[in-house]
Amino acid sequence: MRVIRLMVRVVMACLVLLTAAAIASRFHVSDWLVTLYLDVTSRVATPVSFQPFLAILLVAALLVAVVAILACLVVGTYLGSQIVATRARSRVKWLALEQAIKRQYEQLVHLSATLTQSLEKRTLVQNILLMASQVTSIPQADSTVALWLMNFETDRLRFEMGLRCDQTCFTKPDFDLTDPFLTNLTASQQVRRAASWREGFPFLVPERAAQFDQTPAVLVVPLVIERSVLGCLVIFCHPDVVRGYEAHEAFLQTAWGQLALALSIAIQGELAVLDRLTGLANRAYFMKRLSQETERCDRYHAAMGLLMLDVDNFKLVNDTLGHLQGDKVLQTIARLLRQSVRAIDVVGRYGGEEFIVMLPETGGAEGEGVRASSAMVVAERIRKVVEDAFRDHAKPLNVTVSVGVVVRRDPEDRRMEAETLVRLADEQLYKAKAAGKNRCALHVPEAIHPVN
């Protein structure tokens, strides 16, 4: 192996010498050196022989080569350190980006999990507000969020609910379709960003503006499904959120899409259980709630009242004034019913001009103490409210209601099912109508109150 290495070195040396000889011969290096020597000796005072001159020239060439090599090493070291530093910075940025993407992914997972906890509209709306605040909050300040929903029947955008704010914070409770703010929102369907709410959403009550000092910037986010604006989120946030919006736009757009989908589910869910004309519970949903309430009453040994109402002479309204006027009468009565009962009571439209009201923990038979006639009190109050509301109207709009009342007692009626309750209330309703209308009739259990 040593011999081979020696031979390779000899061959390489020979090649170098041959190459040098060829270059010297090709470019007349010897003549150039002689000319250079003569030129230098003619300019210096001390004569120098040719051999020392060649030695000096060789040493100078070697020094230049050494300096060039050192310069290359310095430049290479500097460039290498720069490359290492750049790679380190890139790695830090990549790790930061990876952490940000992971954090945003976790936020989206949390958002989806939160939004699917409940399909009940109020809970969904509360979760939408909470998630909108979380994805736009930073350590400097938590975002304040207001949700405005579109009413497609009136073409108005109205305040629905707020997080860290309420309707009293705003100068306008709703917006008409012709309002420039709503017109621009429905036309562009794009997120509106502003460093100050005075530019992006100038509808804060001046006296309440102080509470938005930490979150003066605003994002107006339209919630769009199938090119229809269902509503919008007005997010009061820290200015840094608006300034960095474009850097996180993909993540935020994904979040807005999920919130819009959740809102559409809330709206569709509400439509599935509500009567479209009156906004009351529809028959199927009411019967489901009634069955649930009977089970609850059995579990907690509670009484329950049920009212069945029918609008007297309603057919005359439809036949004389038309169905549009009849619909307005039904809507008015629905509003009066909601106003006349408690928050825990359930009001539904049973069908046509019939309404039904469930009164949890409400008695109605004699001998039951302070709540003995509470179901009849509610029924009579509703009858009187309707009578007063239409008293001054000309015929046939001076409508009244007849009410059938039944009470499910505990423990006497524990076996009485929801369908039986409805049947008994319906029987009492027609007894009230047969007795002259505009009155209430209470079901009296024969076992306790024999009929004379």
C-alpha cells in the first residue's frame, strides 16, 4: 500500500510539473520573468542578481497565497457561523410556529367540543360568545363580545346576548335592512376591522364607553351560512389583535365558520320546536315537555296544572277579515299568553286557534292549601287579559277565549299520563264553550268531589 501511495504521489508531482512546464511554455513565463527582472533592476539603486530576484518573487507569491488562504478561511468561518445562526433562528421560529399551530389546533378542538355540549339555543349562544372571546383574547385584555341575530321576518338585526356587555351598552337595539351598517355587512360578508370602535362600530353609549378602554379595537364578524348572514359578532378587543389579524387569519376564519355553523344549528333547532306563526312551542315539542314534566312531578311529588284555550268565534275573523288578520290575532294572543305566565311555564300552540299551557308545581283542586285555586287563577287571569286587549275592537275582532283547566295532583293522579291530562283539559274547554264562551271550566275529580 505504501508503494502504491508513493507511486501516486510521484505521478501527481510529475503531472503538476508537466502542467507547470506547459503553462510556462505556452505563456512564455521565462521571457516575462526576464523582462520583469530587467525592469526592476533598472529602477532600483542596488543591483540584484537574477537568482535572488526569483527567490524574492517566489516568497512574495507564497505570502500572497497564504494570505489568500487565510482570508478564505476567515470568510468561510464567518459564513459558516452565519449559516449556523440562521439555522438556529429558523429552528426557533419554526418551533414557535409549531407551538402556535398546535395551540390554535387545540383551541379549535376545544371550540368544537364546547359547541357540541348542548344543542339548546341559549346554551349554544352562550358558548358562541365564550369561544369568540377566547380566540381573540390576549394576556393584555379579555375581549368583550356581543351577538346580533337577523330576524328574517322583519329584516332587522337585533341584539341577542352579550359577554361582559348588555343591550344598555349600545345606542341602537336593532338595525333595519336599510341601515348603512347592515347594508354593508350583508353586501360584503367580510370581517370588518378597526383600531377604534368609533370607526368600526360607532354605536356605544358614551356613558358606557369607559368599560371598553382596554379593548378599544373592534372586529365585526358576519356569521354566514350558504351566503346568508344569520347574524354578526361584534368583538371589542385589544388593538394588537387587529394588528395581528392577517397573521392568524386562516385560524380565525376557521373559528368564525364553526361559530356560524353552531348558530345555524341553534336557529334550526329552535325552528324545529317552535310554531313559526306564533313563536310558541309546537304541538310535538309541547307534548314531549309535558311527558317529561309528569315524570318529574312523580319524582318530586309535585302537582301540575294544564290549560287548554280556544279563541271564541275565530272562524268569523278568518271568514270576514281574511287569514292575514286572523294570523295577527293569533300572534297577539300568543304574546299575551307569554306575558301572563311564569318563566318555568310552557306555552304552546296545539293547533289552529287552540293553545295549551303547562303550569309546573301548580295546584287547582279544593282542599290543597294556599295553592288550591292557583291554576284557575292563572286561567282567569289569561281570560281577562285577552278580553281587555280586544274589548275596544269592533266585531268580529272583539275576540275572547274559553279555557279548560285540569290539575294532576300528587299522589292521587300519579298514574295520569300526559295524553289523559290533555283529554281532560279539552273536555273542560268544550264545557266552557257550551256554557257561553269567554269563561273557564275546571275538571273536578269525581272521587273527591261528587257531582250534584
